[in-house]
Amino acid sequence: MTTYKYKGQSLSGARVSGVVRAYDEFEAVAKLRDTCAFITKIEPVKERGNALDKPIGFRLKDKELALLCSQFSIILTSGLSVMRCVEMVASQTRNKYTRRMLEKVAEEVGAGYSLAQSFESNAPYLPATFIETVRAGEESGTLALCFDRLHRYYERAAKTRAKIISAMTYPVMVIVVAIIVFIIIIAVAVPAFTDAFADLGEGELPGVTKALMAVSGFFNRWWWLLLLIGAALVIAYLAFKRTERGKLVLASYAIERAPLRRLRSMSAAGRFANTMSTMLTAGLGVPRALDVTSQVVGNYLFSLGVRKVKENVERGRGIAESMAGVECFPKMLTEMVGVGERAGSLPQTLDVIGNYFDSEVETQSTRLLSVLEPVITIVLAVIVVVLLLAVYMPMFSMYGSI
């Protein structure tokens, strides 16, 4: 809601002024009709930014959303009003941003606004899946069931993400430590031995030692240039990623030509199936469910594909028929959607196929990392052996000449 300041004339002819909170100017004017005969000026108040109201980069994680939806579902099932429910959830929330947001939502719900509208105006960082499911639950009178469905949706997403992160922690830590050790050796250890190696003469040094000294000298002399090049590449990548062509190129590469394209494709398909199942179960129509899914599916090419499906569905074609004309959708997903359409159980079928894709993503990730770990170990071992040979072979030569 926005705060508006106004000036006008009362029914008795006196000048009046003040502030009023509303979603837009039309609603503000409607609220002032009983007190103002004429409104001469009305404009929004430029409110000072509040870190609690508009946290930069803040968003709720899937685990936090799952807990929030679980609390809403349990309390609403007990029969309490929506406003009281929001107040109770706010009082139990530890996160100060979320608590402040819920307090504002409770205030607006008490003033007569819908829960979905209040969430949308006070928490723009909430995903479209959450907002639209809540809106559908209010319209159909099944708000508690919709929150329960959202709880299971976000809990499953949080578990999948947690398993992948847990599996990747070890190899990522090993690679980071290896890079740090390599930098220390190149920047500190090798220069310390350079003077001693120079006594042997350039022609007497082993080839691996000469190569290591050349690499060390290059990094120590041009490290600032490497940093500039790295920063320029990152900036160029981010700028390219923001363009329409950049989004399309990167998304196409991710699911068509990248080494992990199958994993990324299954992940996008699983998110599509889970989101569509949640939207349809909540009572949204197919076009609106497709519209919301296109916003949260993750891959930009997949998102464009979902929008094409929505356009064809609005023209009267079936979902599976529309998906068959889009290359990015896995064949299994398209066929299962067709089965669900023909059987009249599309939400249940999407839920099953979503579970399948999530399970496949988890299995493939675990299998990939089980292969990646020994490969990383072997590569690190080779690097360590090369570094030891480059340092110790000249030292053995020095000791042998004494």
C-alpha cells in the first residue's frame, strides 16, 4: 500500500489536509469521499527507505517457505480467521524481515484486503507460485489445503537442493584448497628458490623447473593484468547475460550442448511438472498455471517453450499436443502429460512425473560426483608430483655437485 497526502475542502467548507493509505489514487479518493467534498491535491508520499521493509537482495529460501506454509496450513485448519492466523505466524517468526512483512500483511487483511493481494504488495520477493496458489485458495475457499500443498512443494524442493549441495561440498572445497595452495607455491615458494636455482645455470635446470619458474615469473609480474582481464570477462558475461540474445544463447547451451545438459534438462522438467501440479491442484486454470510456471521454471529457453504452449492452449489445442511442437521438453514429460490429459488426472500425473525427474536429478548428481571425486584426487596428485619434481630435482643436482 502507498501513503498519499491530500488537501481539500470539507462538507462544511473548511480546508482539510492529511494522509491516507491505499493501493492507488482511485482508492484513496474513494476513502476520502465521506470527509472531503472536494480534493484539490493528492500525491504519494516519498517514504524513507527502511531496511526492514525493503531488504536488498533478500528472499525466502525454500526451507523457510515450507515452514511458513506449514504453519499457515495448521493454524487455518484449526478454524482461526486469516488475520489472526497471519498474526500468530508473525509472532513465531524469528527472521526480522519476514516478521515485519507478516505484520503488514495482517494489518491489510484486517482492513479488508485479500491475503494474496497483501502478500504481493508487501513481499515482492515471494515467488509467483506462492502468490498465485494463495490467490486460488482464497477464491475456491480451500486456503488451508493450498498452504498444505505449498508446504509439500517447497519442502521437496528444499530437500532436493540440500542433497545436491551436500554432495558438491567436498569436491568444491578440495578444488578451492588446491587453487589456494597452487597460488601460494607460485607466488611465494618458487621465487624463494629462484636465486638458489640460478647458481646452477639456466642450461642445467630440468625442463619442468624452467616451466614452473616461467609460470611463477609471469604470475608475479602480470597478476594485476590477469585480475583486470578476469574482471572484464565477468562484467562482459553479466552484461551479455542480461540481453535477450544472451539469455537465449546461455539457456540453449545449458540444455542442448553443455556437458551436464541432460541433468539440467531433467531439473527444468521436474520444476515444470511440480509447479504445474501445484497450480492445477490449487484450482488455477491451465493458461494461468502455464503463465506462472514460465516465470519459475528456471531455464530461459524452457520458459519460452512454456509460453508457446500457453499460446497454443489458448487457441484451443491440448497441452501435450502443444508441448510436442517444442523441442526443449523431454519426450517422457510430453507423453506423460498426454496420458494425464486423456485420463482426466493431469495434476496427479504431473506430481508423479515430477517426483521421477527429481529422483533422477538426485541419482545422476550423486553418480556424477562419485566419478568426479577420484578424478579430482588424481589430478591433484599429478599436480603435486610435478611441483615436487620441479623443486627437488634441482636441489638434488646441487647436493650432488657439492
